[in-house]
Amino acid sequence: MKLSLTLWLLGFMLKRALRRKPRFREQLERMRGLDWGVATEDLSIARYYRMAPHGITTGKGLPVDLDLELRFRDQDTALRILKKPTQQAFLDGMVAGDVRLVGDSADMNKLQKLLKYL
């Protein structure tokens, strides 16, 4: 339940940042959008985010056409890492097998740069 609420809140914060923060908008325009998602490995909790300069949409589940997916071993691991989403936390999670990245790691770097402006 906590992870579902956290991911919903993330979508709310992304939409708010698009409206209120010019640096966030500029970075998103440079990227020309990014489609990404977060889920547990068993897909019991999953949410996607489609970000474009004209708007952000979010919803439950993981469509197959996403640029990037972050898959976490379980809810507790996801919450621990997402509370402090540093590059080192993700690297440590990948080494420990707690986080799996599906997609291009360059998209992960883009996402981290964008989330700095949240």
C-alpha cells in the first residue's frame, strides 16, 4: 500500500513540477520526453509515467513500449531506494540484486537529471 501511494504521489509531483518549475520543463524539452515505469519483480505493484513537454500521463501497470523500467525485488526495497534516489543507491541495489534496470542505462541518467529539478 505504501509503495502504491508513493508512486501515485510521484506522478502528482511530476505534473506539478511541469506546471511550476521552468528548469524541469526545459530539461524535459531537451530530452523530448521519456516513458518509464516502476514495478516490483512480481508486478503486484506497477505504475508507468509518460512524460512529454506538453504533459505527463500516469497509470497503473507497465505497458510494453516503455523506454525504461525499474524493477525492485519487493516493496520494502523499492521504498528504501526511492526515498533517496541517488545514483549510488541504484548501483548498490543493482549489485545486490535488489534492483533490475530494463532498458537503456542512458535513459536512467536522463531520468536522474530530470528528477533533480523535482
